[in-house]
Amino acid sequence: MTDDSKPAAQGLNFIEAIIEADRESAKHGGDVVTRFPPEPNGWLHIGHAKSIALNFGLGLKYGGRTHLRFDDTNPLTEEVEYVEAIQNDIKWLGFDWGKHLYFASDYFEKMYLYGEELIKMGKAYVCSLSGDEVSEYRGDFFKPGKDSPYRERSIDENLQMFRDMRAGKFKDGAHTLRLKIDMASGNPTMRDPPCYRIRRATHHRTSDAWCIYPLYDYAHCISDALENITHSICTLEFESHRPLYDWVLEQLRTIPPGAPVAAPTGQPHQYEFSRLKLNYTVMSKRKLLQLVTEKHVSGWEDPRMLTLAGLRRRGYTAESLRAFATSVGVTKNDSWTDMGVLEGAIREDLNLRAPRAMCVLRPLKIVIENYPEGEQETVDVQNHPLKPELGTRKVPFGREIYIEQEDFQEVPPKGFFRLQPGKEVRLRGAYFVKCERVVKDADGAVVEVRCSYDPSTRGGDSPDGRKVKGTLHWVAAATAVDVDIRLFDRLFSVEQPGTDRDFLLDLNPHSLETLQAKGEPMLASSSSGQHFQFERTGYFFADPKDSKPGAPVWNRVVGLKDSWAKEQRADVRAVGTAQGADVRAVGTAQKR
């Protein structure tokens, strides 16, 4: 049983259990040094939030430190834009690397010299096979590899060719530097992997100083060792790469004193945990980049994207993402997490922090016929039912108000407790009203509902003790402000996009709906970046990019309950009763 497969102590994840044991045995001198090593080839997404919270959280918990190190070894895909965005995202999540900001490119000279030392030790050689030929010679899990015809070049020839590679004397792809390990290994990763390639491209930090660049498996372990990382935490797909990680460092530790480069002193160990797999989304940077470049979304910050920037713009809080990362846990079990867990985390967070407001998304006019014409009053409405210390606010009320279209039905189904002919409902903080009659247009659609009100029920309670089952939100027509609303649904309509076809075919055509709603007056003066719970419709956030003074644009962060799961259950029922009478359910299923 390896040291990272021991069962975790109660209350600890398996990595914490390892660290506890290491500290107890004084391994690494009791130090805990972790790192978060993103490649700056895209913006961070929700999967990275789990890794960030884990690495930085361990550093904080054990009084150690966490490095931010950019794995910038591929200049073709890396940009300063991504470096800056990644730093912003990590700080927004609430973590700080302090003075420990590093780049793999900081170590390019040492990595090159280590390559020369490996050649001198007979542990590396310059190979002139093409990329396709390297793949063919390597074999696979069922077919062993075979030696490159260039594997036995002399040390002197290899050194000269490697130096000529650095000097730019060869075309891109003409040669690679490969580690001489074992072409018959049962682990294909160990079959003489390349560690340097020729690639003429301008690097975002080193410009055109280099035309050869190290590959990740070589650069990663060296960077860890040079920075004295103690616990190098990766996702499970790197488990088969761990023998290579260890092999490279074992060879470099044998560099003799007096060599042009000193052997690295750090002794990191790699541990792997399961990456986040969240349904109804994709977390491949390549696919996210495709969504952006092909304009299926408005950019990396599109609120439908599960990039950290997109989640932040939509209105997710750093606290909710940290809570989500904690809730999914750290294990070696590769499993899917339901999107509802992420939505539940933000719902729980905003339930406590977001003040309440009333906003009618799809207005239906109500005229209260026995309310005096031309008069207006204000009623007191709670700002937060769980926080009485936040007090109340004054909300205008008058003869004409708006309610949600869905809160009235002329012929209601069983169990409908909202407004209907001859029945009373409560208006939040105001009065009881009763539907007296409806006004329809030429097509027979209801365009206005005529009601009466009971003046004795001001504040929403009846002095005679009579009860009503429905309480509606509303806004006064005379003082209502126009409110720009964006309703977001999941970007993909299936749980695992692209499983058996192009993932773009699984995009949800209804992932964005824009509305002009009617809201209470104070919403017009709300600040960019402010949260509210719009009563009975969800949690909303004033978009920090598109909002303007006096004209906020409101993103719905999440509904008040998991309406998606409810709709999916309804779809299943609808399919089963497609030949029956449940016409509305069938329509819902077809829409989905």
C-alpha cells in the first residue's frame, strides 16, 4: 500500500491525513508547501476552484505557504491576458500567494543545463524521428515500444545536437530531446518520453530568447524541486505520470558537485485526487476556447460560462464557490457532481446575504376598482425576513398594480392558490384583493384583471382572522421602473455534453432570455454588483459590466429552488402521459 493510499483519519481527507503523518514524522522538516500551477492558455473555470481551494487551503491550515506558478512552456497558446485573469480570479476567491509568484520560464536556463547533464549521464538523447514516428515506435498498452534508431547516439553527438537545437540550427520538429528510460515499460509514459522540442514562437516573458521549450512532465517536477514544494497535488489523470516525475528527480539528484548546474535540493512527492466532473457543462479549455472564438457565447466572462469570471459576473460569490469546493470533497473516486450542488451552494449563501425586493418579470395589470382614483400610499415591507435588524422599506401602492402573469388563471387547476375569479389573495405587505372580473383582448387573452380590496387588511393580515393561501409580490404601476432582466439557464441541455457527438450540438438554445420587467422604484438606483432576492422569482445581481448609473441590468444568479430538477421530473411524467390529458406537461417536455 503506497503512502497516498492509506485511509484518511476521521474528519480528514486523504491528503490531509498524509500531511498530518508527514508532520508527525518531521518529514520535510514539518513544512507544508503546495502550489497551484495553471497553464496561461485560457481562463480558469469551476474545476480550478476546487484545486485552488485545496492547495491554498492546505497551506493556510498547516501554517505553510502556497505558490502560484504559471506553467508557461508552450508559447503558442499562452498570453499575458490569461496570466492577469488567473491572478484576478484567485484573489477574488480569497487567496493570496504573497511573494511566491513564479513561472516555469524562470527556470528555463536551469532546465536546459539539466538536459545537458542528463545527456552526459547517458540518460537522454536527441531523437530525429518525426512526431508520428515517435508515436508509432512507442506502442500502446497492448503493444510494447521499440527503440528509436537514434537512441545510441554518442554523448558527444547528443550534446552538440542539443546545443545546436538551442542555437536555432534546426527546423521546428526536426529533433526532440528524449529521456532514455525503457521502451518496454508497461507504462507508456516511461517509454523514452520527449522532454524538449523545437518551437519558434515568441514567449510572453522571454520573447525570442528561446527556440526550444521543455515539455510539462519535465518542467513540472523540476519546478517543484527548485521551489522546495513538499506536496505536489495533481488530478488523477497524472497518476500514470508519477513514475516519470520521480525518475527525473532521481537522476538529477546524482549530478556531481562542480557541475555547471547544482542538483535540485527539494524532495517533492506527487499526490493525485479526482478532478471535478460537473454535469451540464464542459471543462476542457479547448472546448471553452471554441465556445468563445466561435461566438457561441459573448466571451470568457459570459454569465452562462462556468469560468470563474463568468460565475463572478453572473453573481456567484467567492464564499459560495469555496463552500461548494468543500462540499464535493477530496477523494480518489472519479465521479460526477450534479449541477444542483453548485446551485444549492449559491442559493444558501444568498439566502442570508441578499436583501429582498419586488420585481414583476412578466407583468399583468390589476385595477383595484374600489381603491380611490388618484390616491397613493406607501406600505412597509421587510428588507429581509431572517434579519429583522435590516428593518423595512416604504413601497408605493395605488389603484393600479402589476402582478406576474402566471399568478392569475381564469380556469385554475386543482391546487392553484393564486389569483382566480372570486378568490382572495394577499399582496405582500399590502392588502387582500379579490378578482371580480377580467378584461380580454380581441383574441380572448386576458390583458387586465379587475379586483376589489379589503381596506381593513392593510399590512397583509385580516382583523377578522380569515386566511388566504396565496401571497403575491407586486409593484405599483404609477411608480414602477422598467427593469432589464437576463434569465440564464444551463448552457447545455444534456448532462454530459458531447458524449456521443459534437458537444456543440448539445448547446441549450434557451440558455438566455431577456425581459423588461417592472420593479419597485429603489431598484433603479441600485449599484452595480449588488445582490437582491426578487421575491418568489430568484436571486439577482446587477451586472458589473453592462449596468449603468440609474440603469442596472439584472442577471438571475439562481432560482429560489431547483426548478430544473422539477422540470426534468415533469418531462418524464409528460412522456408517460403523452396520449393522456396532461397537455401542459407534454408541451413542457417537447420544449425541453
